[in-house]
Amino acid sequence: MFNKNTFWHKQSDFVRWIICVFLIACMLALSGCSADGDEVYEEAVLALENAEYENAIRLLNSLDEHKDPRNIREQAENGLLRIEVDNALQAGRFASVIALLDILPDFPESSSIREQAEAGVYRTGIITDITNALNHGNFEEVLTILDRNPQFEDDTGFRRQAILEIERRDAEEQLSLQEDLTTLSEMITEMFQIVSLEIHTHNTRLLKVEPRGLLNPGTITVVLEFDSIVKFGVANPETIKMRRSDHILYVDASSIQIEVLDSIIRNTEQVDSFYSNPIIRYTQAVITQILEEITSLEKTMEEQIGSSELNLTMARRSFMNSFEAFCLGLGLSVVWENT
């Protein structure tokens, strides 16, 4: 005989059994996800311990909202910066080393590395001052700089070079004052064919690159450091107009044509980069685009440095000072005309 109450009781037991099975399945699934996340996190920890910093960050990025209780990401990022400190020190980019040390927390070698970088900055500054003095023919200034900095190790022979130049200049002062203008002109032409003003600068530029082909556009800001060298001089000294009266040499200043003899950009290095959009990543296409932008920047910088009115004015003044010093060494006073 059909029992209505018994039928509905059995149906309710079946529904409760289905719900229990469903809840158990959900709990197992969630437990598996958590276990997988913990496993990946432990891989990131191991990568950090093995100094595989980029791999550690990559693993953390795959965990989405997974927490970082052991602060692995910051340690990995500091590890990458620490490697960059060593690279910059080896490359002689001492200012970059100091800037990176200011960002990083202290580590056992940070004090000694900072001392090396500061010593490198000091030495680079001394070499720059000496090089500028040599380029301007201020050989006594070279000796003054070296005497003022006795701790500077003159392993490149700057003192010897300055002394040789002074001796050469003194010897030229003993030349006969009876040379006619033609001979004097030939001497000046020969002398100043090899004289040029060189301007050496170390530059830092920010280059913004917008990767092509991305659905969500953004920019990569690349920090570049590079050296620029510009050589100025008179390509044809024989065109300088002069006339002599006794011990006075009258020179037409307007006939001095300063030219850029050479303009060079070298040692271009990417020292840092920043992303405006977190989805931007370096791909071969992005790297190629950055290289194209760097090449364009180098060309632009060559044109700007070489065409600078200030640089041309400095080169003209340097040439005229060297010209006067050379003539004074021959016992001649220079009077500039058409200045």
C-alpha cells in the first residue's frame, strides 16, 4: 500500500545527500587551489634562495592575489638592484652606483662599494679637469691640479705630458723673430692643423617609448646614459688673414672659420626603465623599437651638440687664446681686427 509520508521522507533524504556531495566537492576544489598556490609560492621562495630573482618575481606574478607573507617580491627586486650595482661599478658608472645604493637597504658590502664609487667620482672629476686644461693648452694648470691633489694616482702620465708640452712651448719661444710673414703663416698653418677643442660630457636622458601594437597603450620610460665628444677647430688655417709690423701681428678675426671637425656619441647605456602600464613587457618588437629610438636620440644629440652656438663660441675663444699663446712664444703680440 502506497504511503505518502514514507515517499516524501525518502525524497528529502536523497536531496540532502546530493547537497552534501556538492559541498564536499567544492571544499576539495578550493583546497586544491590553495595547495597549488602554496606550492608555487614555495617555488618562488626557492628561486629567491638560489638568487633567481627574475624567476621568483615571475612565479609571484602568476599567483594573482596570493599573499606574500615572507616579502619575497621586495627581496627579489632588491636582489636585481644589487646585481645592477655590481654591473654599474664594473662599468665605471659611479654616479649610478651611488644612486642605487641610496635606494637599496644596507647590505654587508654597501659601505665599501659606496667608498669605491665616491673615489671613482672623485677620480673622474680630476681627469675631466686635467683633460680640459690640456685641451685648452693650460699646461701649468695641469701641474697645479696634480699638486693640489697629491692623493690622485697619475698612472696615465698627465704630469709628464704637461711638462713635455711646456718644454715644447718654451723651445718654440726661442725661434728667430726674423722670420718673414710667409714663413710665419706656414708655421701657424702647420701648428693649428692638429689643434682642436674637445668637449667631453656625460649625459643622462629620459626616452619615452610607446610600444606599437598593444591594445592598451602605455609608455616605457628608458633612462639612458651616454658620453658625447665634439671636436672643434679650423680646418684650413691657411685662410686666416694676417699682416705683420715689427713684433705686432694683425689678424683678421673674421677670417677664422670654426668648424665641427667630429661629433661622436658613444657608450650609450640603458640604466633603468619605468612602465606606465603594468601589462607592458619587453618583447623583441619593443626592444627593436627602443633601439630605433636610441639611434634617433644619438643622431639628434650629435646635431644639437655640434650646432650649439655656445660650443662654437667656446671653440673660437679657445682657438684665439691658443693662437695668441703660440705667437707670444715667438715674441709677437697679436692685435685682432674685425672682431
